Amino acid sequence: MAVVLIGTLDTKGPEYSWLRERLVELGSEVIVVDAGIGRESTGPSSDFGAPAAASVEDISNVRVAAAGGADLSALRAAGDRGAAVAAMGEGAAVVLAELHDEGQVDGVLAVGGSGGSSIAARAVRDLPIGLPKLIVSTMASGDVSPYVGAKDVTIMYSVVDIAGINRVSRLILGNAAAAIAGMAAAYAATQTATQHDDRPLVAASMFGVTTPAVDAARERLTEHGYEVLVFHATGAGGRAMEGLADSGLLAGVLDLTTTELADDLVGGVLSAGPDRLTAAGRQGVPQVVAPGALDMVNFGPADSVPPRFEGREFYVHNPTVTLMRTTPEEMAELGRRVAAKLAAATGPTALFVPLRGVSALDAPGMPFHDQKADDACFEALAAYPGAIQLDLHINDPAFGRALADRLHDLIRGEG
């Protein structure tokens, strides 16, 4: 198993040397990638305080800078720390991709402050989901979304600054080394097994209020021979699904729950950004789409809802989640946006419209049932050629199965 250490060795050299020793003791092969600019490293392992036999040849910061389209000497002379961090992050990402393609990465570990964490976060961003990525950071006790993004990055708070090996940092960094060594060993062991699973991958978007529909679709797709990956439509989940669609790993997308578009339009807390519902279309991946949970915008606790929404219709889902019903005007705009995004798709696409409601809360007798608002959305969706309207509620099992069968047909080229 191979663990890659990414760090700024000009400021964290002793810490990385100590980490390498721990990893070697734990049975890992180690490659060090130097992303610092304070001095020039030449690359051999002995430069970083460990015997050359302990690892494959390390990667110098000269090579990292060049991979990022920069010159190390020029970066140092410019004195622009932000530009240097950006360039070394891009270079480290290129180097990691090369190592991964060569089969030399079973796990990645980085330690540092804001700069080192930013470099590491960019470096691991394009690595596949499932490959262990651990960052020990002084920034990990606050908002870690800039470092995690939509990938499976593990963040560990360093407690003390990464400034020498002491009785506290020894414990924290020792745990980090043990964690990445264990994860890397497990990852390496599972690769052989997963290579034998050749079922096509399908991604599906789900929310609590669309779960029955997705469950029915997932069961049908499994019967058709697919492995279904379900993404929770919480903003990060939508971004992760879009990233996977861009990666070329998916045979199809069942985007039944497009609710993140409502948060993006109205200003909720679970937006996946304006590019949501574009990756599959851009890559030509077969997709089947529905307006799942477009009836709601998400906020945190009730007292966190912005004052500008006073007087709107709300539903307290739980103490930490407050839902707001979308208006007819907002639903019409959402319908237009969905239709426009699908019209731009380059691959096989189908749109299904559940005429009896778009979420568990949007059914007769439920808090968000508003036929006028739904009709405004449905009328706008009808602008998409071939939109399929079904006289069903979105959570009727027949609706989910219909979407699954249609996606299966599109994937097989029967569209």
C-alpha cells in the first residue's frame, strides 16, 4: 500500500519526516510531494530526513510548480503568497493524478495551516471517491466546506499548531498516520474485489420527501442490472452527483429530486449552485429528470429564516430544518429553468411530471399542497418537448418505476 504525503516542507519538514517514519513503521510505502516554495527540493527521499529505501522517489517542489504551469524561482521572487498557494495546489493535483494513474496512491495525508490545507484540498479534489484523503488542519474547527467541497475528504483538527513534534502533536499526528495507514490498507485490499463488479453505475437524487419514489426506482434499476448510487439533495450531495456525472463513470442519471434548484433561486441553505442539472447533459449521459421537491426551500432552525420571508408558508421539518413553500411565481421560474437546462443537453433526456404532487408534503391534505403553484411549474415544464405527464403523485411506486424503465431504455439506446 502506498501513502502520499503532501506538504510544504520548507515550513513543515520535521513534521513530515516524523510522519513518514510512523507510516513506514506501520507498513506503508511513502511518497512525499513537496508543495513548499521557501527552498528548492531535489526529490530524493534522503533530502527529507528518511532513508531512500523507505519510499519511492519523492516529488520535488520544482516539479510540482512546473506541473501547475509555474516556475518555482519566479513564484518565490514574486512574493505573492496567494498566487503561490494556488499554483502549488494545481501542480500537486496534476502530480497526484499522475501517481494515481500509475497505481501508486492508496491514500493521501496532509498536515498544515490555512495555506497547506488549501494546497492539499485542491490536490485531492480530483481523486476518485473512495480513495482515502485525510487533512490534519488548524482550520478544522470551523467551516470546513472550502476544504472538503463535495468529496469524501476526512478532516482532523490539529488542536495545536503544526509547529514541531510535542506531546500533543505527537498524539494527533500519530493518530493521523495510523488512520491513513489503515484506510490505505483497506482501500488497496478492496480494489481487487471491486474490479470484478462490472454493473453499470447509475446516480439518483433523493430527499426525505421523495424517498418512496427513489426506493421504487432503485429497486427496478437493480433488477435491470445497475448499481445505484443515491445522493442526498443537500447542496453538497447535488454537487457530488454533478461531479460524478462529469467524471465519465456513470451510465445514467435518475435526477428525480431537483429541489436544490429552488434553494438556488430563492436563497435557501441547500443550494448546489447554478450549474446543478447540467453535468449529465453536458457529458451526453442519459438522464431522466423530475421536479422532485421543487415545492420547498430549505433553511435552518425557524429563527434563522431571513426576515424578508416573513409571512410566507413554513413547515418545521425538525428543530434544525425549516421548509418554506415556493410560490406560483417561483414554481413557474423553476419550471422554465429545468426545461432550459434539459433543452441544452447533448445526450438522451426524458422529463417526467407527477401531476398529483412533487413531494410528500405536496399532496391533498398536506401542508404544502398548492395546485396553483404546481400547475405554474407544470405549464413551464411543458415547454420541454416530449415532457411526460403522469396522473400520479411523485411517491407513487408506479412513478419511480416508470422513470427507472425509461432510463434503462435510454441507456440501451432505445430512446
